[in-house]
Amino acid sequence: MSPEQQLDIIIRGKVREAVNAHLGGDWSALPKLFTIPRSMFDAWADSVELPYGSVSRKISRSDGVYVLQDAEGWLVFEQRNGVHLNGERIYPDYKQAKRAALSLAYLSALHGAV
């Protein structure tokens, strides 16, 4: 699978389907299927505007990943059922925060394979 195809699968949230179709459901072989360079994902992240999918710049009660500006920089956190997951991280600039938020939203299914 080409890196472009891999990125498309990740963005569309079809990782589970790809693992089932190409690896017979064997998640341990995931790094062999997804070899997309991190730089390619970051270039895509830099090219999109927020909100995108479940990533937002405005706090709400909805589940998702949030990127909010505060006095110290840019805050990134995930929210599920009104609870913040994976802690909160502060980034010095918006670009880094946006990359981190999109990674959290879209690469989490890869369990660190990318």
C-alpha cells in the first residue's frame, strides 16, 4: 500500500478495516502495513484547518480532541464523556499543537506504529 493510500485510510478512520482486510486482524503486524513517514502525516496536518473531524478549537461537551489557546501557549487534550483523557499538554505554538491534536485523533488507532 502506498503512503498516500495509508494516509487516506488513517484520515478516514479505516485502520481497523485495513487490519482485518490485509492482516487478517493481526494487530501485531500493524507496523508492516503502515509505513507512512511521520513527515507525511505532519505535512497533511499542516495543510488542514481546524475544526477538522473530531478536532476542534472551541470547547464543547462533545467528545473529541481540543486545541485551545491559553496564557502559556496552546493546550491540547482529549475529552470523552465529559472527562479529559491522556492529560493535557501545552505547546509553544499553534502548529505543534495542531499536529499533536490531529495525531491524537487520527494516529491513536495505530498504537504508536507511525
